[in-house]
Amino acid sequence: MRFRARKTYRFGPLRATITQAGRWSFAIKIGPITHNLTRRTTSIDTPGPGGFHHQHGQQHGRQQRRRRAGGER
């Protein structure tokens, strides 16, 4: 696994993370729920291994299925 250097700055519920490549990511954390404003993802911290991640809107890197005329699949 590759090592990734990053630094997170915390301002109350707002989190700003900068990576070694100089990219910024912004998130809001309230209790166990984190919403990443840059990637538009939501994650919920759960006890133990694993967790829940949900991406809103368009799937990046995937083609969306388009419905044909007349509602056919």
C-alpha cells in the first residue's frame, strides 16, 4: 500500500484536508456523520471494521444508464 501524506485542519465542524499533491478537500462532520463537500459523499462512522459510504449525484467514472423512449429498459 502506498504512503499518502495529508494534513487536516479543523475549524469546529468544518474539516479542510490538504494532500501531498496540494489538493484540498472540505468536509462537515457532525457526530458520527461526515459529508465531504468536494466529492459529494456522506459517510457514517460505525463501531468495528467497515462503515457506510454514499455518493450523491452523478457517479464519477461510471456511465449512467439512460432510459429508452417510451420507458423501455
